Amino acid sequence: MSASPEPIIIVGGGQSGLAAAHAALSARLRPLVLHAGAEPVGSWPAYYDSLTLFSPARYSALPGMTFGGEDPDRYPTRDEAVDYLRRYSRSVDAEIRTGVRINAVHPRPGGGYLVRTDTGDELAAAGIVAASGSFGNPYLPVLPGRSDYVGEVRHVADYRRPDPYAGKRVVVVGAGNSAIQVAHELAPRATVTLATRAAVQFLPQRIRGRDLHYWLDVTGADRMPRWLLTRLIQHAAVLDTGVYRDALASGLLTRREMFTAFTPDGVTWSDGTTEPVDAVIFATGYRPDLGYLAPTGALHRGLPAHAGGLSTTHPGLVYLGTEFQRSFSSNTLRGVGRDATHVITALAEYVASGSRRWRRGSHQPARSGLRASAKVD
């Protein structure tokens, strides 16, 4: 067992937190998972109804349990992902407390942390795994005229289905998967314009008859180092079988350069023209939901300083599920398990040393988290 009688506290009971608990048990640590939601399935139930994973079922699993189902090449639905995480949480022999929101984390002199919950409880921890994701912190850009606009403004995090938009004029902002999927779903029922700052970049879903994730796996690109990824991937790319590209080419979806301001009843486009609009849906990404770490001083403008998920400022603090943390698939069902093993191994060494030894990598500023869509597989 670990050298400390105190648990490591894992903040968040979604795919990252559950993968961390699995890895912690393998490392003979005592994990305690604290999750704000009603059940340990992460943010999946809050995604829009039609969402499906970008990766086939055979590539969409956490360590120790396959996704299951008769067709391993299908793209599982949102509800299938929820059911999978439900089953996975029951398979992990760790203490999981739901309905617990963390207000603050404080370092303790000599090592370890004190965690305060919204109910006033104080819990001692040998180490912290920040696995709270970003869905709880959607990013909405500030644009002139917003306060005077009388139409509906929402983030895609709050979008569920197309029915309320039937017959309306809608602008969807963003150039990533969520933006394209929602705009395409709305197009048969509403007049939809896709507003982006650059042309939409497409990535083929299938290559030579096989899903992209097959090639990512066999070539090792799924594990490509973070520093190389940040050079190769400059813009969000939409996975597409050709449906979305055809929708833009045919005029089913109209794309315009991002508007510059709101008017009372619509928007002002970059060419100076105005247009009445009933609703604007921003698919403008998320920022890490890490406000509870503010008392530690580990954040810079809300973002963590880390090297591959290991805090470069605070021993015994690790992050899990951040975008491009160590690879292309870091914040996905298929990739977070590898990162969990990496950060938990370092955390186990720290606990075993009595808080005296910490692997410090070179500082790597976290990505801003402002991509046009969140990874959801």
C-alpha cells in the first residue's frame, strides 16, 4: 500500500476521474473520487441529444473494460457513452462520492493538500488529481452590442435539439465539430449561417475504407508527442464523411466571416451589412474548470502550468483530461487511460517518498482551451 494513510483526492467523476481511480488502485494508492453531479458519468448527459462519438466503439474505451455492443465499428451515441461510464464506475473498486462540489484546495505545509467542499467539509489528501474537465466553463466571446440584442444567445453547451429553432434565423459560431454538427442538424428546419474566422478545415472520417482512428492507432499518431502536435495542428478540423462538405458546397449551410457586433435585432457582418437574427449559438469551446485550485496559486489566468499533466508549480498536483495533454487523444475515452497511468505513477512516487520527491518537467504553458469544439470521445 502507499506510504500515506490519506487518500489521493480525484476531483471529477467523468471519464478522466474514473481512469485515474483505476490507475490509482493499480498503483496501490487509495483514491477518493469527488463528483459534483448526481452520478459518475461526467458531462455526457448534458451534451446535445444527437451527439455521437467521433471514434468507433472498438477504440472508445477506458482501461479494463471494452465499450461492448454487437458492432465494434459503430459510432456510439451520447446515451451509450453514459451507460458505459455507469458500468465502468461500478467496476472500479474505489470510493466515489457524488453530489460533492469542491470549493477550494489548499496546500499544506510539509506536503499534501486540504480540500474544502461546498458543504463545509474539510478533507486531507496526500495528492490531488484535477480531473474536472472543461464542460462547466464554456467560453462566450465578448462582442459589441451584446447587451442590446433581444434575440437568444447561448453556448452549444446549453443546446439540446433543433425543435425550438424551427422557422427561425440562426447563426452558429465556430469551425469545429460541434459547430458543424449543430448547424447541419438545424439546417432542414431553420435558416442557418455558419460564422467562422477562417475556412472550415475538414479531416476525412474514413481513409481507404477504414476509420481514421484505425490509422491513428496503427501509425502511432494517436501517441504523437504534445510538442509536435501543437506544430502540426493549427486549426480545429472537422471529421467528415463528406456530408458536411457537401452541405456547404450545396448551399444547405451558408458560411460567412465572423460578425463584428450585435445589433438590437441581429448582427453586423464583417462587410458592414446587417441582418436580423433570431438566435446565436456559440460553439466557441471551453476553458479548464479549475476555479477550486485558485487558492493554491497553481493557475495563471485560469490555466494550469504543467508538463504532461504534472504540475510544474505544486508537487503532488496532477491534471488529467486536458486537451493535447500528452497526445492527440488525451481528453478522449480512448486516450485518457494512458495519461492516467503516467500521472498516477508520478503521484505514487511522490506519496511513497513522504512528499519529498516530485518529477518536475520543463514548463509547458497549457493550451487556452478555446478551440471551436470540445473533444467528446
